[in-house]
Amino acid sequence: MPSAKEQMAALLVGAVEVIKEEELLQKLERAEREGRQLIIKQGFDPSAPDLHLGHAIGLRKLRQFQDLGHKVIIIIGDYTGMIGDPTERSETRPRLTHEQVLANAESYKQQVFKIVDPDPSRLEIVLNGSWFSEMSFGDVMELAGKYTVARILERDDFSRRFKSEQPISIHELFYPLMQGYDSVMIESDVELGATEQKFNCLVGRDLMKAHGLEPQVVMLLPVLEGTDGVRRMSKSIGNYIGISESPKEIYGKTMSIPDSMIMRYFELATTSSPAELAAIRKTLSEPDTNPRDLKRRLGGVIVTMYHGPDEAEMAEEEFDRIFAKGGVPDEIPEPAITVEGQSDRGAVWIVALLVAAGLARSNGAARRLIEQGGIRLDGNVVSDVDSTLAVYDPHLLQAGKRRFVRILPENVTLSGE
């Protein structure tokens, strides 16, 4: 087992800020003397079914703590998830039902095992509803009394919304208190969070002090930008790469990131060694380097991490078949659809068919896709928004570069004449 100082040196790699470093070293030294595990906490709100590459940064750090002999407790916020973290929000989040949150939570439990060690002696996964559901209104008032509105409004996002007269719901003010109270309940030694979580994690320190506990150390990790290269990777924004998505989706989304994000994704989304990163950085700086080649390598590395090398190779081959060689995927959805049309000859309006097949959200969106040249029927670009086709024959519809649907006569129901 590495010494406390050796553990400290390893754990600081990749961390943006530790509050406070001297406290972390003290905790590690005490654990070493007493032969006990530190309790390492990270929370996830199951606001969507997928964990993404941004979450994986924290999960890999949790695994590092495990490998050094410590115990990880992952808090799945079935109660905080019904509020939704207001961090960086300009408006109140839509509330999820408890049933929706619990369904997503089950998905999370399986996904974390892709990275962390599931050994019960090193990992515990708990729902924070296990204590919040037992609290009386008096308990809630006691918790609320341990923090002031002035302190809560120090948060940049709340402060901006307050100054611009944007609404702030009372339940949002409880979010940092609830996250902090999670730390009290498990008596965490260290809480991990992205840099944007600094305020919430510090509330945990304050609440632990208020409850007579030794405050947790806060370790802040970098935020990964999403596939747009601008905003942080987010489920609610939709610019994320889920760690449980199919290999072809992970590979295709990775190939779509801006060239400017290649190095950052290698640094934050992979386990590349410092020597490998230095070599990649050098290659990227050379004038004759095609960034696309490095993105292909990046996509292969990420798919391999979550699905294995064979799947990575097949994902690359399928990407080439679709994008480089103009082919089609091996697996194409063949949905059962209902659409208005003429039953005597199966004539269906192309716009209505695109909507019924799930390739467009509305008639207006379908029209725009056609006008922009983004729709192909059996390999040919559709240019006439008023065109019809006979669905008594099979057809291949393509929207954009990556979305395909096969229309089979036996799967089509005509609701018109």
C-alpha cells in the first residue's frame, strides 16, 4: 500500500482544486495509522438515463481512491433529482416525477460498474431518498435553519437570476442544502465534484461542522465540454456522449467534435498516459497532420474503454462505410408506422412519412430538411416537398448523414382514404 504522501501525490494529478490540501494529507495519514478506509463521496442526479464522458472523469478518480484502499459511496439523488441542480441554470428546471428518477437511477447503477470496482467492501451505492423520505417537516425546518438566504444567494447562478429578476423557486434553494446533508448522513471524508459544484460541496463542509463532524475535503475536477465544443457536456442540453451508448454512436459523436477539442478529450475522456498525451500534442501541432486522423484514434480509444477493441474496430468500419464510402449501416430501424395516404395505390406524402417515421419532429421540420437537401430516398436526394411515394414497395429513408429508416410495406398502416 502506498504511503499517505505517495497517495496524496497520485490523487492530486488531474485535480483542479483541493479544499484543503493539508486536510486531505492529514486524513490520509490518520487512515494509514489507524488502518481504516476513507469515505469518498460523489453524487449523481438521475435526470436522464445515461451517464456521460463528463461523469466518467469523477468515476475514474473514484476508482483511483478505491485502488488506494479507500471506500467509495455514490449518492444517487432520487430526491435531489426531482429538483434538478440549479447550477448554471438561467431558469427553473422542469421537475421529474419520483418514478422517472427511480427508473433512471436503476440505469445509473449498472453504468457505474463500467469504471468503479463493484466490490461491496470498496463501493456502496445509496439513494438519498433513504433519509430524505424519513424527514418530518420539523426536520426540514431544522436543516433550513442552518444556512442563510444571503449565503445561498452568493451562488453566481442564483445571484444573476435574482439581479435580472428571473424567477427562483423556493425548492431550488434547498438543492445545495440537500447535497450538503448527504455528506452529513454518510460522514464523508472527501467529496468529488466538477468545478461548477464548488458551492454545493462547500455547503457540505459547513453543514458537517454545524453537526459536530469533521468537515469533508472537497476535490474539484475539470468540466468536459460537450460535442459542440462550447457548453459543458450535459444531458439536458443534449451535447453528450453516453458511456452506455452503442459503439457506433460513441464513435460517430466523437468524430463530430470540433478539432479544437481533440486534445482536451484525450486529456479528460481517456486514460492516456502523460507520455502518450505529449506525443499526441506534438502530432497535433505538426502542419501536415489531419485532425480527422486523430479523431479516429480518439473514437477508437473511447469505444475500447467502454465496449472493447473488437467493437471499436467494427464501429470504425461502419463509420467508414457510411461516411467515407457512402454506404449504409448494418442495422437499420424498421419501425411500424401509421400515416395518412391513399389506400388504393399506397401514395404517401413524403413530409408526413418523415414525421411518422421519426426522422422529423413536425411537418415544418420535415420541409426544412428537404429544402436543405438533407433527405435521401433510396439513395437519391429528395428536392420536392410535395412529392409522394408508394409505400407498397420497400424504401430506404435517410435524414442527414447518420439517421436511417427502412420502410417496409408490412409495417405501414394507412389511415387515409
